[in-house]
Amino acid sequence: MEDNGNTPTINRGRLRWLASRHALLELDIVFRKFLDEHFDSLDEANLAVLEELLALEDHDLWEMISGRRECTEARWKELVGLLRAG
């Protein structure tokens, strides 16, 4: 995607790196599979959502992905569903 000055382009390499840096092994496993299966097909909007999810604390993120806590953010639901299905 070309940067027109209005919207920053998401750095895919940085997101891939962030997705592999968790304190919980469970998250590393889930994200490794998710990245292998879906990362290349994500558009800029979903990459931005992924960046938001990766900014969450590991335990909060795991609670949501594991289904122990409901995903209350509408914009996160699609990716959380893909992560859960992994």
C-alpha cells in the first residue's frame, strides 16, 4: 500500500516480531500458527487490529483468545475468532 501521508503503513516485520515475544508459551503457539496461516492475507485494517491486540498484556490477551473472557471490542472480534480457531 502506498503511503499518501494520511495513513501510516503498518510494518509487517515489526508485527511478526511482536507476535513472537510473549511471556506465555500458549500465545507463542497460537500466534505462530496464525501468522503461518493468515498473516500474508491481512489488509491494513486487520494489521492495525493485530497491532492493538499485541499491545495488550499477555494475560489479558490469553484470557480473550482462550475464551475465558468475552471479546468486547467489535473491531477485534474477527481476528480473535481466527486466533481461537487456530
